[in-house]
Amino acid sequence: MLNDALQDSAMEKHFNSWGWPMYVWPLEFNYKKGLFYACILLLPLILSQAMPGPVFAVGNIHFGSVEIHPFFSVREGYSSNVSLDRRGEEVSSGYRVFTPGIRCDWKKTQYNFKLSYLYDIRNYDKEDIQDRNFYRLDTEYDFMFGKSGYDFDLDGKYTYRRTTEPATAEEESENRKEGNLNLGFKLNVRDRLGFGIYPKLANYRYDDFDLAQQRDRDVKGISAKASIKPFTRTGILFEYGYAKSEYINKQRAENDDSRAHSLLTGLEWDATAKLEGAVKAGYQWKEYIGKDQGTGSPETWKVAIDLTHRFTDFTSFRLDLERSISDSTYKTSDGQEARYYYSNGIQFGLNHSLTYKVSTSLKIKYDYSDYTNVPRNDQIWQFDLGLGYKFLDWISAQVSYQNLTRECSVEDSDAYDYKSYQFNLGLNLVF
């Protein structure tokens, strides 16, 4: 919000000896806009004191047994590199985001159903940056049956959204529409044996015509899981995964249609009231089924770690680690194609509640992408820091900072390197 209150919204950017960004703001201040945003920030405090709690308590809106939760959020932010463009081509701007939405919950003894929809309206200060509107529709259901120690669970989730694809190993962030349908059929026998089958359908469609020719695709997959619990809190996992990618563009399909397989085993546990998670390791391979087999079929080891530990009622941390194979559209200067790369990612998250009303969060993410058949590898660092304050159960505010950097080993690395940092100040209303 501050940058909109400044007549010149551009900030002078400086970096200290550690590479951390420092900011020098112009001295002239637009007091009318500053007063307007100050009123927005004071609004939650005024409402929390003026309105009795039960009137606006979360979950007060019902239609029969269906709970209805309208919500609205507004964010003011600044980005140093709006589209994550390569070095020397960055475009910075302030922006604001308005997000109205609604969530419906229908809960019964043997089934649950959830539906949510939100619409993201993003406006930028600079006229040469196109405003962006995103949306997201989520539906979830869960049916539970069983008796005498035999439990059957049928669940599913469908998501359709228009979003921005992160600029990770590919060259830029791009807008796309995607739909994901995930189903689950699970059987639990006396909490000792578990079996599950999980079909999946997905499609990805890009707004940019050139990218649509390269990346529009459909994905069909299925995975099967079995678990044995020799101990009360520890289980042994066996998992097989299969996915088939089919590109819409005929030329791309001839080259890069593929089938991917993975075979994993590992452990899952809720060892104590504070520690839970899963560790899986195994093998994955991918076979290209188009006419042009090109560089052959990649194969490698695979590992997935998901751990959560709650130190206290106020502090918890999460660790995620995964290695996978991803498709690529990268070409070297002499025309050599890198059809895939190995992605090795690790993420660390820490959440801490200073009080009932004040919470903090920290996330550090690192990804190393290795293009084995061309001379290139990328390192991507992401750092997120957040501070939240809950005025009431239905009013909260957040301040966040994100730093995102990619370093590429290609000789002309400025063509692929990027750096971006963002600030956000937001207000949420949930009923």
C-alpha cells in the first residue's frame, strides 16, 4: 500500500554486503492515499471493538446442514520482477489484489462434501503491465463405510484454476489453465493392513500461443499403495505409480509423449504425539513413446521425505525432500534439445505462534535441476517470511516477504538467471 501512496512508486534498490535488499523511498508522499490505506488498516481494529463476537462468529451462516463461509481478502504489494524476466529485462511494479470467494461445507456422519471458489483480481501500477485475473474452483468429497474393523473410504478432489506457472527450470512464468481430478479408493483392515488405488486425470492449457504449441498436454495416471502396520504407530509402505503424458501439438507429441513409472517402499509413522511423517525411496524411469526416441529413456533413483514435528503447542517444523524427472523445452545455441532434467528439491518450514493472536512463518526452499544430456544445471533458492495477526476469528492481517533467485550454469547465464523479491500486506475477512 505504501508504494501507491507515493507519487513516484519506483523504489531505489540497494544491496548490502550479504546480498540482502535495502530500500530508499522517495521523500514526496501522497497524503490522501496514505490516509486512505491507514483507514483500511485501522478498520479491523475498529470492527473488532464495535461488533459483538457472536454476530460475526465463523460458521454462523447455514442453509440446512450446509455451512456457508463467504470470504474476502485484499493485498497491497510490490514486486521487483513481475514476470520473472531474465537479468537486464526486469520490470518492477506495485500491485493490489482483491479476492472475493465462498466455501460451502456439508458434513454428515458417513460423508463430507466441500466446495470453494475464489476470484483473484490483480491490478498493477504500471500501465505497460497487463492486469491479471485468476480463479480457482475446488470440490472435495469423502464417503466412509464399514463395520467390524473393515473400513472402506471413497474420496475425490477436483480443481480447476487459471494460474501463473512458476518460472523454475523453464525460462519464464506463464499463465495457464489447468484441471486436476484425483480419486481414492481405500480399504483399511483393523488398522493393520491398508490398500489404496488412486486414479488421476489432468490437463494444462497455456494462454500464450507459442507456449501452447509446446506445453499443452493431458496427463492420465494411476497409483497403488499397500501398507502393513507391524507396530501400533509404524507402517511399512509399498507404492507403484504410472503416468502417461500426451501433448496436444502433433510435432511435440511425436517427440515427447511419454510413460513414467515409479516403484517405492518406505516407512510411515506417527511415532509420538509430536512427530509424524513418511520416508520413501525407490526407482523411477520414463519411456518416450513418440516416433523420435531422441535421447532415450531417463531413469534414476527416487526419494520422498515428508516429516512434521511439533516442538510445542506453539511451534512446529516441516521437512520435504523429493527427486523427480521433468520434461523440458530448453535448446542449446547449436539446437541440441534437453527433453528432460532431474529435479532435486528440499524445503524447510517453521511456524511459531508468539501468542494466540500473533503468528510467524519461515520457509526456505532449494531446488537443483540437472540437464544430464546438455551442459546446464540450475540452482533455485526461495526464502519466505510471514507475520500474521488475528484480530478476531473472522478478521486477520498478514505481512510477508519473498526472495526468489535462479542461477544457471550456461555460459551466457544472464539469459536465464533471474532475481525477484516481493512484499505483501494483506487483510482477510472469513465468515
